[in-house]
Amino acid sequence: MKIKKKNILGRHSAYLTENIIMLFVLLVIVSVSLVSFMKVQKLEIEGQEQLMANVTAQNLIEYGKATHICYSGILMNIGAEQIGEKYYFYYDSDWKQIKEIWQCTYIEEVVVKEEQLARGILKRLQVNVYKNQVDEGHIIYSLSARAYYVGLNRGR
């Protein structure tokens, strides 16, 4: 009489192995998808930051180009803080303008230089948008423009 060896799993061992392999493949797919989703979300946030920085910087440049004189007065009227020859705007995480630098997420720096030329004034505008602090490593957007006004002289 022959005694048959019984396999612990019996005839279900192939089925169990197949399920373990399918579970492993599913885990690999989920982990790759999760990493991709996180990267896409980070890119979306960075894109939104750059878009809002572009809009606010472009608005300030357009104010500067449209204003022939007293641009600093307009900047102060719309909420800028003047430090030296630079003007600063502070924004929270939702891009709402605030006054407190310690609560801000974004800082917009405006530099205006005017040069008297023979027939008028050349105005150079530079707007830099920073995240968290004014530092070249944290700049998220920069925009510059020039405007030339014929027939204007300083002191008039």
C-alpha cells in the first residue's frame, strides 16, 4: 500500500501563487501612479504660482509704462512699501495683498530707474517675484520693461 504525500496547499498552490503575483504587480502599479500623481500636483502648484506672479508683475509694469510721471506715488497708493529705492508688495498664499511682511508667502519687488536723455526720459522697470524671502534662489518670476517718453524732462 502506497502512502501519498500530501502537499500542504494541495491543488490550490498554483492559484495562491498567481494571486500573490497579481497583488505584487498591483502594488507596483499603485506606487508608480502615486509618485506620478504627487509630481503632477507639485507641477500644478508651481504653474499656478508662476501664473499669478506673471499677472501681478505684468499689472505693475503696465502701470509704470502708462504713467509718465510720479510712478512712485502710484505704487505707494496701491499699497507698496518703499525700502530705499525699491518698492515691495506682500501677498499671502492666496495672492491677496497684505501689509505684514512676516505673514507673507510671496514678495513682489519693483525697481524703477529713470534716466534723462537728450529728448526725454527713459524709464526702466524691473519686477521680481519671490517666494518667502527676497533671495535669488527663491525667485519665481522676473519681468522687465522700458518706456521712453519724448519731450519730458525731470524737474517739470
